[in-house]
Amino acid sequence: MSVLTSAALGVSGRTKEALEHTVLGFRASDGAAATPRVTGARHPVLLGSIVPGAGPLRLPEPARLPRDPLVLRLTPVQAGRDGR
């Protein structure tokens, strides 16, 4: 198994953190729990929390059926001739 850094995939540390929070927020708002395999918990748990701001927080209804696990696949992008 090979291990790559996010930078090797063209994703900076700041971008990676923003992506992580986006995924966690989406999964939390959808009511989707993380599997124990991911967290080490004894049972599926919701990751993250939604903290309301000044106004009331209105979330959509949680999904009625469990979704398939969310899988993100990143593929390395090779730089072009101009270095981008």
C-alpha cells in the first residue's frame, strides 16, 4: 500500500481542512453516522455538531434510509508543461 500526502494530490493543508469540515457538516446535517471502523467507537456515532447562530436553525429532515458510506477518491493531477 502506498501512502501519499494531500500535497502530493494537489490539495493544500488549508484546502484539506475545509474539505474535511464540509464533509463532516454535510454528513451531520443529513443525520448520517460514522461507522465504528472509522471512529473506534462501540456503535455508529454522528461526527461534528451544528451550532445555531443568531437566528433559528432550520435543517432538512434527516434521510429516512441509511445511505451508503461516503467514499472520496482523489487522483493525483500531473503538472502540465507550464508547471500548473
